Amino acid sequence: MAWDDQDAARRWGADAYDGARARRSGGCFVLGEMVLLGVVGGMYAAGAQHLSTPTSIAIGLIVAVVGLVLSRLPVIGALVGLLLAAGWGYLAGSIAALLGNQLLGIVVGILVGLVVAGLHLGYRR
């Protein structure tokens, strides 16, 4: 019996199979990532550009919604996902390199980038 067998999963709950499939797809990760990018975009608009609070909130919402829409488009979504994976990998690698070991930074950056790329490509299916 396969571990993702729908009939076996139904014994444990009506929506266990659908919930497990949704968790494996990376949809929650992409949604959280876009919300985080929206918050960072709004904070940047408020702090660095000295825009008003309502304008900064609007910019954050626009960034989050445009990111979600772009992530659903066929070719552009894959490119956006790979660019975000590279960005997360670079950020994780930079943080790990601050611990004093460049090799650790490279390895952590590559691993985080691959995990995020896998989540984005799983979301695309």
C-alpha cells in the first residue's frame, strides 16, 4: 500500500488525503512568501522612501497580489519561483557565511535554494 493512497487516507479523516496533497504542493509557502514580500515592500516604501502609511500599505498589498498572480502564470511563474529560490539561497548563504565559514555559507545557500525551488516547482503542478 502506497503512503499516499487515497482510500487509506480516508480512514483517518474525510480530507486527510487532500490536506496532505496541499501541504506537499508548497501553496502555503508561496502564499506566506508573497505576504512577506508585501510586508517588506510596504516597510521599504515607508522607511526608505518616506511615503505615508496608507500609501505604504497599498504598495505592500499590490506587491503581494502581483506576486501571487505572477506565480500562477505558466512561464513567468516558474521564472519568478526560480529567482525567489536564488534570492532565498543567497540570503541563507550570506547569513551562514557570517558565522565565519565560507564553505558552510555555500552549502547552506545551495541547499536552501534547492528546497525553495522544489517548493515553487511543486506549487506549479
